[in-house]
Amino acid sequence: MAEHEPILIGIDLGAGSLKVSAIRADGSLVAEASAPVATAAPEPGWSEQDPHDWWRAVIAAVPVVAEAAGRAGRIAAISFSAGAHTQVLEDAAGRVIRPAILWNDQRSRAETQELRDRADRRILDIGANRANPTWTLPQMLWVRRHEPEAFARVARLYLAKDWLRSRFTGTFETDTIDALGTLMMDAHAGTWSEELCGMIGWPMASLPPIVAPGAVVGPVTAEAARQTGIPEGTPVVCGTSDTAAETFGAGMVRQGLGVVKLATAATVNVLSPTARPDFALINYFHVVPEHWYVIAATNSCASAHKWLRDTFFKRPGEEGGPVFDHMDRLAAAVAPGAEGLFFHPYLNGERSPHWDPLLRADFVGAGFNHGPGHFVRALYEGVAYSLRDCLEVLRERDLGFTTARLTGGGARSAVWRQIVADVLGVTVELPAVADASFGAALVAGLGAGVFADTDAAAHAVKIIATHEPEPARAAVYDRGFPIYRDIQRALAPINHRIHDFVGGR
């Protein structure tokens, strides 16, 4: 039986590591492995990775999972996910031209403002989204302005997961969701937009064909099989962006169920039968046919948690996991509201609902009564308040929900899960597995025909914990949220002055 059981493999490229998961059709985990990926910040606010490091991570992690999967059954298909917007530029000889600019890079602020000044509403009308430094369109305008020699050499633009996948198949394509994430696609026609690309002088011939996330795009080549252990000829399914994979992996296949992602960044996601073009929201096609998912997002979540750990709690040579556990215990011992200590998680500017790359993080209200646990709890609460900022934007547009599935590394903390439930005022459910590599494996199952449709794939999602909002704690946060917002409003102009100060202006 085992040798014929279909095994599905998902490969996800994250901000700090590449993770590989192999699952059975019932969603149970066969094996997983990961390998680190380094991020460079050559200038303040910049965020880059070397694509060749991604492949080195593949070589380190995939063979481990491939061997275990081969023992458990037959590898039916593999698929991929990665952060949206992140691009790889190749020249005519197939050489990578420059490091990949990540989604959280803030260098294209001026180019973003230029695009808004020139065609703000038009970009929204065509691309269903507003220009901001996260998107590929302003990032590539930055490359044209500041690295014209690199811009002139571009023969192919890959999105991150597509470049990785091309190492397995030798093919060149992207999916509808990642294509929309470039802000270079016509959301209505489903094709690349000559008008949007023309705004930055982008060569249309460099853009890949667009296919569905579940499309089989080729078999694993002999060379890729040799390096990764995935058998030659294994079907390769296109895949999609990490958030699309995560929301699908959490079972968001029906309206009224939200997904809150507590990862490097945090997002609040909801399924919609139509796009909701709006200057305050992000719109993507979804893995579920004829549906969209609508996002409001905060830039720093688990990344802020790690920053607090590494800056104030972790000693040299100490393992990070136990330190997180210690911080969690400290936070649990502090009463809701952290005795008046507030945190805003704007370590890398902010998206929803402020869309201001110059906002800065803060702890406000500190006193002699505050110890280490207060700062951890304030961080948990500050991220949750920021998520509520996001959710309020959705609620104002009748896109709210009463139940949310949690994904991302931050969801491992029961303390943080309960805080999210109390601050948002919704029931929180924790899937057994719901990261992007799991979602990518489900997408592989769609492409390979292991699942008849997206509803069938959702049956593989298992819930292992539920948190209901507790009225007394929720009441504390209902009083704290307006204070959180007022602090943000008061400090925003000061944040801008600090930016000028640091820049010598």
C-alpha cells in the first residue's frame, strides 16, 4: 500500500528560510525540513537576497524530505510558494543580474510617490491595487533610475517561486496570483498590462506566460532529480504566493472564514467573490476559482518578536527557541493591557491602514513598574492592535468575519493566540499545519488530481486548538485600542521628523 500512496511535496521560500513539507492526501505530515536563507540590508530600509542562496537551501532541505517521501509512498507532485513581489532578473544568457529585492524593501518610496502623483487612480483601476514600495512595479522603476545598466540587460523577469521552480523544470511561467502581485498585470483581462508596464518602460517580452496556480508546467528534469532526490518525471505544479498558499492551507475556501497570518509580517485575509479595489486594501486572485482574497496587512509581526528576543533577551550562543518559550511565560504572567505599556510594531514602516513607510516602532507609557514580561506582552498586544487596525478597515467595507484561522510562526504561542482572539473579538482556530509549504503541497494535489477540487483539499485541514474571546479581557482591549490609535496619530509627524533627522535634513 505504502509504495502506491500519493505523497505531495510543497516547497516554500520564506524571508529567513526555505521549508519543505511532504504530506499524505489526508493532510498528515510525512516529513519536513528547512534550511536558512540570508537577507542582506546594504542600506537602511533595503532588503535583498541572493537567488543562488535559495537553490543552496533547496539542495540542503529537499533531499531529506524526498528520501522520507519515497519510503512512505509515491511522490505524486511538487509545488512551490514564496513571498509575492520578489523578482529575479536574468540576462539573455540566463545569468542573475542583481540580488532579488524583497517585498519588505522600502527603497522605492520616491518612485511610489511618483507613480501615485502620475496615475494613482488609473493604477488601481487596472491592477486592483495601489502602488506602494512593496510592489514590483515601483521597485523596477527604482532599478531603472538607479541601476540603468542592470535594467538594460533584463531578458527575463521571474517571481521568486517561479525562478526556483524553473531550476526543476527549465520552464518559464508564473501564476495568476503572483502576476497580479507585480502590479504589472491587468486584473480584468488576466494578461500583462502594456499601460502599467509602459509607465516604467518595462520590456513586455521579459514577462512570463500566466497560468493557473494548479497548472502542471512540466516534469522534474534529470539534472534536478540528481541534485534534489525528487524522481525524474515527477509532475511539477506551478504554485503561487506564500499568503495564497497559507490561506488555502488553512482551509479558507468559503466566505465568512478569515485567516490571520502571524509571520514575518502579519495579514488579515478574507475570501470575496469579487475584487474590492480600494486605496486601503490589497486584492489578489485566489486558489479557489472565481474568487479573490482581500488583505489588510501590517509589516512587522514575528520579525518584531524576533527583534525583541535578539536585542534584549537572547545571550550570545544561546538557542533561540527556548528564549521564545521563556518570553512567552513572562508575557503570560502580566495582566492584559501590560499596565499601560503600548507598542507599535512599525520597525519597517507600515502598510494598512496607514500606508506610511516612515512610521517607526515605539514603546510608550513605560514606568518603574514595568519589567521584561510587560515588554513582551506589550509587543504581543501591539501586533494584535495593529491587526485590529487592519480588521476595522475590512469591517468598514462589510468584509469582516467571526472566526479566524491562524497561520505563521507566531501562532505557536497560546498566549499570543488568546490575545489575538481578545483584541479582535473573534473565535481563533489553530490548524494542525497551515504554513505555506503545507498549502503548496495542497496545490500540488490539485494539479495532480489527488483532490477533485478546492473543497476536497480543505478536508485535509485539521483544527487542534480553539480560542474564544474572553469578555473581561476583551473589554480591556476595547478601551486600549483607541489609546493605541491616538498614540499612532500623535507620533506620526514626529516619526517623519526623525526620518529627516537621521537623513541629515
